[in-house]
Amino acid sequence: MEFVLLGTGCPQCDPDRLGPATLVRHGGRAVLVDCGSGVTQRLVQAGTPGAAIDALLLTHLHTDHLVDFYQLVVSSWHQGRARPQQVLGPPGTRRFVEGTMALWAEERAQRIAHEKRPSIAAFEMDVTEIGPGVVWEDEALRITAVPANHHPVKHAFGFVFEGGGRKLALSGDTAYCPALIEAARGADALVHECFIHREMKPAPGRSPEGIRNVASYHTLSGEVGRVAAEARVKLLALNHFVPTKFDRAALVAEVRETWRGPLVIGEDLTRYDCDSRMLQHGGATLGIALD
């Protein structure tokens, strides 16, 4: 089981950290969690283009987590996808998918008529609105949705992937959440969001009250180490950084106050294999100590 951090950013526009998205691969399955800005390009870079994705999971319906949905659909078709898109997300996902497809219907019909490709199955949508519990299970992989604490967003989830004796937890967007900690307990890796409060400064268009409001439904950098420690995971990988620019050494020191295990400050296209415990980024490969 492995994951690739396709995009580790947030709504801020940063060419080094694209929109939130994570690819999980296991047992011949490829599952995409969220589809933030730039996800289709990152998928190609990760070696699994959109056409190869078995399912798209949406943690919640914030724009930064789904803004490239239609680009994913169209690029998958261009890549030769010949099967429907399987989309699983919280209540409201069906309305979002149907509305997006309707918005582009005329343009899509023109493409279909003009390009004469052999299949239009990639434009068929198989949508499942999920609640807490198991949302995907086959002979290779089981995926469980866990309610996250992202209020005032009513429906937000983290996901736990299990298969082949491995376990991977993804937090989604959340404040400190005991349910997620329990679900992630003993995981081979926990991919968790991180709000770096000290780096968020009031500025034109960004008031102290607004910063406090955003911080209230994210996990602060001073808390995320505690989450990993309480869940007793084997590796903590941070992503979805708010803000996208920060002092990495200071962040490591802060998380180290409550977490002494393997720690990854995620970057776009960071890859981790839970079986071999190898971490790769760029041309570097790091072997994490075996238990």
C-alpha cells in the first residue's frame, strides 16, 4: 500500500503546492482522494493518469478539494478512459456532479461529435453519497469513512484504507477529532492536515477574526503531533498546509514537542510505500526504520 501526495496546498495559489489531492494505490487499485487544482497534471507525474483511477473520494465539498473535478473527467476521456467515473462523497455530491456535468453539456457534446473517440463512457457518472462506515470493499481493499470535525461544514470525512495487512489513514480537513484518532490507531501511516497558526498574519483582506475562524476547523501545528501520538501510528506525514509558505525547521521542532516518531513534512509528489517503508521525493529515497 502506498500513497502519493499530489497536492499539499490550500486555497492559496502556490505553484509549489497545488490543491489538495492524494493518490492511494494498493492491490491493483488506484483511488484518488479529492481533486484540487492541478490534480490531473500531478496524476500524470505520479504515473497514474486520471484514466486509471478506480474511484474518486471526496472528503467534503469545499472548492479547494474539488475544483478540478471536470478537468479530471475530460482529461481522463482524452487519455482513453472507457468506463464510468465512480465518485463517492458526502451528501450534496450528487447535486455537485450533476450540476457540473450539466454546465458543460453543450461543450461536451461538441467535443464528442468533433473528436470521434471510440467511447464516451468516461462521461457517465456513478455517484454514491456516503455516510460513516465502510464505503468500499473488495478482495483487495477496504475503505472506511470517518466523520471529521470541520464545522460549520456539516458533512466532512477522513478515510482509512486497509488491505494486505496494512492500514493508512487520511484526515481530510478537521480540527482535533477523537473519532479520527481512534480510527487511525496503529496505522502504518497517517496523512494529516496542518494549520500553522504562527505563520498566519493579519493583512489586507485577512482579519484576525477571519484567521481565528479558519483555525477553528483545522488542526493546529501544535496539536497534530499529539494526534499521531495518541493514535500510535508508525509515521506522520503532514499535508494541506495553511499557509503554504512556512519555516520547515520551526514546524518540525513544534511537532516534535509531542511526536517523536517518523515525521514527514509533505511536498507535492512525495511518495511513501507502507510495505517497504520507503519514502521518495525527487531523486531521493529514504528508508524508514523497521519496527
